[in-house]
Amino acid sequence: MYDLILASSSPRRRDFLNNMGLAFTIVSPEIDESPFDGEKPYDLVARLAHNKAFAVFTNYPKNVVLAADTIVVCGNEILGKPQDRDDALKMILKLSGKTHQVYTAVCIVGPQGKEEFVTVTDVTFSSFDEKLARIYVDSGESDDKSGSYALQRIAAMLIEKVNGSVSSVVGLPACQTREALERFSIFPRTVKALM
């Protein structure tokens, strides 16, 4: 049995693993997350998850390391975390009435090898005006979120539909991750009820 390390400081990824009943420790990697010139979203998110996993695995080679990265893409533009609330408002208004993509890459590496995959989910926002967008941004929920929203919380009132993995948009494709971890002999010990 190998010990699992989550190579992420994301509270949402931590919550997913806790709710799945997995025992793990957290080690946050330090990597440069800047995109390369002309790098496609799929390639960027896959590279970042890979680099995060191996940055930690290098120091803990007897463990299984799980890393993930999520980016929001509208048209050809990557929408990262907002610099401030004005920036968040611009992003939210950019998403109004449009379908955009959320890419989440997962990299799992351990003594027995590695597994990597990327999920792409389409998220469609309803059309709304600046007043509603500002009310949402002023809630503070968008402050540290890629694309300036959290699908699982208040932003749900802005989202018309999701085509793909909802948990992937939140930060970790839970079903695919559980299946991959089982191939590394990492299994849930107990599952927690969500209230």
C-alpha cells in the first residue's frame, strides 16, 4: 500500500479527496505556471499537472502523487484568476450568454508508473446584465477562481447547462480520478455523506 500525496493547495481538491474517503497528505509544489508562446489550452493544462506531480514525486519517490490543474477558456482566451474585482467583473461579463470550456488535467505518478488524462467540459452561461454580474462579483466568490466563478456555489444561478464532468469544473474529475487511483491500489476507506 502506497501513501497518497495531493500536490495541490486547492481546498476544493482537498475536499473531493476527503469526501471520497481517501487518506492523503498535502505537499504544494512550486512551479512556473506561465504558458509558452502559442501553447494550446490542452497542452498547457497537461504540462502544468505533469510538472506539479513530478516536482513533488522527485522528493517523495516511494509515494503516489496526485496533481491537477484547471483552466477556463473562452474563445481563444485563457481566463485565469482575476487580479481584482474589476478584472473579475470583466471576465464574468465575457462569459454571459456564451459556452466556454473548462480543461482539467490530472497526473498521477508513483513507483509503479504514471497516468495522465485531460477532461474538457462545456459550460454555458445564461445572458445577464452588468448589475447581476456585479452583485455576483461583490459576493467575493470570484476572488481566487479561474474564470472568476465557482460553479458549485452562487455562480450556479448564472449557469444554464453543463456538458461533461461537473466535478472537473470544480477542480478534479472525481470519477475518473477514483478509477485511476484504484489502478495505483489507492482505495476509499470510508465515504462521507454530503449534507
